Amino acid sequence: MTAILQISNLSKTYASGLQALKPVNLDIQRGEIFALLGPNGAGKTTLISVICGLVRATTGSVLVDGHDIQRDYRSARSLIGLVPQELATEMFETPLATAAFSRGLFGRPPDPALIERVLRGLTLWDKRKDRIQTLSGGMKRRVMIAKALAHEPRVLFLDEPTAGVDVELRRDMWALVRELRDAGVTIILTTHYIEEAEEMADRIGVINKGELILVEEKSRLMAKLGSKTLTLQLQDPLALLPPELAQWQLTLKDSGHVLEYRFDTNAEENGIPGLLRRLHELGIGFRDLNTEQSSLEDIFVSLTGKRAEAAA
Amino acid sequence: MSAAFVAPRFNARAVWAIYRFELARFLRTVGQSLLTPVITTSLYFVVFGAAIGSRMGEIDGVSYGAFIVPGLIMLSVLTESINNAAFGIYFPRWTGTSYELLSAPISPFEIVCGYVGAAATKSIILGLVILATASLFVPLHIAHPLWMLGFLVLTALTFCLFGFIIGIWAQSWEQLQVIPMLVITPLTFLGGAFYSINMLPGIWKTVALFNPIVYLVSGFRWSFYGNADVAVAVSLAATFGFFAVCLSVVWWIFRTGYRLKQ
């Protein structure tokens, strides 16, 4: 089966000269939850905005289920639902009216039963006749989701769905996303919270400074993220690593004063007790030890650092 | 869910959705939307029609009170068309909800049909309400009712398009007001709403002919009383001309994404 979203060589340079997106190639598979992870200003929103028609691409193309977003924009956009990051609602309207409006805007015939299901699913039904401006921020965000779901999209874009949202709503949002995925909807969400990507995504794309630097299955990325480093400050420097320590694949640093051991926190056996026992047997003493978790930031640094080296 | 959904060539449902949504907004505030112009018009009649008009002679065989009716209707229709259409598209830009318009499977033409259609409908209703109000003050005679409606509809559409352009151009509420206040109101007052331009002295009569509003008011008044400052064909051509200009600007806006898309 072909990918539901095929992004080829897509880039965006704004009139100001800012290159918000370097050429991106990415396929999104049918029915997956894809998280775009990156710091603020990385280009996540630009990427989504180009696909959804809010921003013109400078180069490249996007196919939504085979429909080009420019030549065949009607078919392409009919398949897409968008929940932008900024809270923007028709303040003086009601959730019911605004959801029905959205459905019409996407060319779908009225379907009050469906609108009711959507509003109930988002716990908005009791407030369906309230003016949106009287609703809380969380409720307004639900209204925006209801609008995006009103035309039964096959691909849903959630731009920072849980930014500035309370814990309860965040849980609801996660549950909703899973429900939608079970119904066959492909979901692309952006976030700068690693936990969120971890909780939700099947695959994760890391974007930084307009560049998609990594796309990986969540489990594999988590394995990388899950690695820790044990650092031992030795009492006496070692000239060479003793062969008895080969199985731990240690590195010797700082002219033999420091031993480093990378281990996987997800593994059942991390190998530390065995290593310490062996060091004791070999009579290698250490003054201090500490462990460090590799963070998303480390991954950014290592990835972007490598790029910089390659360019130099 | 329907995977086999085929997008229509003309998204009539979207046009209808926008049209209904906009008219619903109008109906929610129908009181103030209609009451204000009705009161304003009544005041004009009290002041110009009764107080001053009684001391003025007939113009082209029409009593002064009746003479100003077409001009007054035009005055309100012009102003309200611009305001309604400009607000209609500026508001979603201001609140940020315009993202939905841009991401929906609709063409620029359909967006314009929805917004301008709804705004023009309001203006036409308003024009007819003012006409009804006027008929309470002065005996009205409409020589060419179909032409009258034709001019009303064409004027409403043209100036709603113009308002739509302002609504897209404006970056603030102040800018939204500035064109109607600074340009349209003076042009309307100098456009022969309250007098025949034949009453103007020498050079001013020529100057007045550069004012597009003159042609609208003149043509509209002709449909009532059968006489006009300028030939009806010229009025019609000028109105269509302005309509075409506005349409081209709107077309350009969507082609370039001006103030809508980056």
C-alpha cells in the first residue's frame, strides 16, 4: 500500500529570506501516528502549514493519498483535518453551529448525527449551544478539534495539541488520538515534549533548524534515548583497557583517568554490578562515579554537531 | 467513513455554509443592523426633506424630499456594503479562524461568492428597508422598478467586492475604517446624493464627473424619476467598470496570496 502522505523535496523560504524548511522528504504511512519533534521555531508548523494550504511551498510537492496539494487541492484538502496551535475560534458562535459550518466548508452534506457524535466524544455536547467565548481555553481547543473532525478527515494534523493544556485534557487528547487511529485515521502531531511523542507515536521525526534530521520507529529512538553513560574517575590511570573488560565495550578517556560505559536502561541487565565486581577483582580502584541520561537535547547536539562537522 | 469521497468541481456546500454563517451573524444583530440606518435616514428626511426641503423648489420636476431618496439609499447601501464585506473577511483574519478557509477544499471564487454574496444580501435588504422608510415620509414613484433593483444589486455587489478588498488589505481595525471614512463618505456627499450636479457652478460640474459615485446615484435616480444627470448607459458602464476593477483586484489577491498566504 502506498503512503498516505508523500512529501518530496519540500522546502520553504519566507519573503524575509528566512529558510524555515530545508528540502524535506518524508512518507507517512496509512493509519500511523507520526510525531514531529523539535524545539520551538524548528519548522514543525511551517511543514504542516504547507501541507494544509496555509503557506506556499518554495520547492517540492506533497501528495495526499495520491492527490497533489496544488493541482488537485480539492481532493487533497478534503482528506485533511487541521487543528492549529493558536486558539482561534468564532467567538460569538456556538460549538454546534461552528462544527456544522466546518463540515459544509469541506463540501460534505449535513449530518447532525455525526456532529453530535463528534461533540459528545469531545464532551462538548452539553455546551453545544453556549457561545464559544464563554468556554474555557481547554474547551475552545476541543471546539477546534471538533471542527477538524466534522468532515471525517482521513489525515489529521494536530499542531502542539497539548501545549498549555491541563493534565486531564492531555489524557483525553491522547485517548482521542488512539480512538481515531483505531478508526483508521492517520495522525501527524507536533510536539516539543519528548514524553508526548513517547506516549503517542508509532514513528518520530526529529526536526531542527528547518531540517528533518532523523525519522525513526519510536522503539528504536527510545532505545537511543534510553541509553545512559556510567563515568568512573579512576584512582590510577590505565594505559590500556585490560582484555578482561572487553565484554563491556568501555572507552578510556582523559589519558587513562576516566572509564566510560554506555548501557541501556531498558535492558533487564545493565551490566553494572558485573563490571564493578570485575574492576574490584582486577584491583582497579575509582574515586567517583556518576551516571548520565542521554536526552533529546543530546541527540539534537550529536546529530546537528555531526552535520556541522560534515559541512566543515 | 467514506474513503471514496470525491471532491466536487464547484463546492456549492461551502458557498452555502459561508453564506448562511454570515447571514446568521446579521440576523443575530438584525435590530442594530437595520435600526441604525433607518433612524439615520429618518433624520435626513426630517432635516433635509421637511425642514430645509420645504423651502427648496423642485429639482427636475421632483420635490426635494423625493429627490434625495435614491441618493440616501445609495449612501447607506454603499457604506454598509463596504463595512459588511470588509468586516466579514477581516474578522476571521483577526481572530485567526481564516486558517480554516485556506485549508478547506474551496476555490477563491467560492470564498468570494460566499462572503460577498452574504454581504450584498444584507445591503440589498437594507436598501429596501430604507426605501420603505422613505415611502412613509414622501410620496414615491418608481418609474423603472426592475432597473431600480438592477442598480441596487449591482451597486451592492460592486461595493461588497470593494469592501472585501479593504478587509483583506487592512492590518488593523483603524485601517478597516479609514477608506470608508476618508474616501467613500466625502465622495458620496459630493456625488449628487443631495443635489443635481447640474446645480454645480462651472468647473465643479466637470470635476464631479470624475467621481464614480455620481454615476451610481444618477443612474439610480433615473430608475425612480426618469431623469438623470448623466446618460443611463454611461452610468451603467461606469458601474460595470468599477465592478470589473474590483473583480480583477480580488482575482489578483488570490493569485498572489496577498495578505492571506505566505
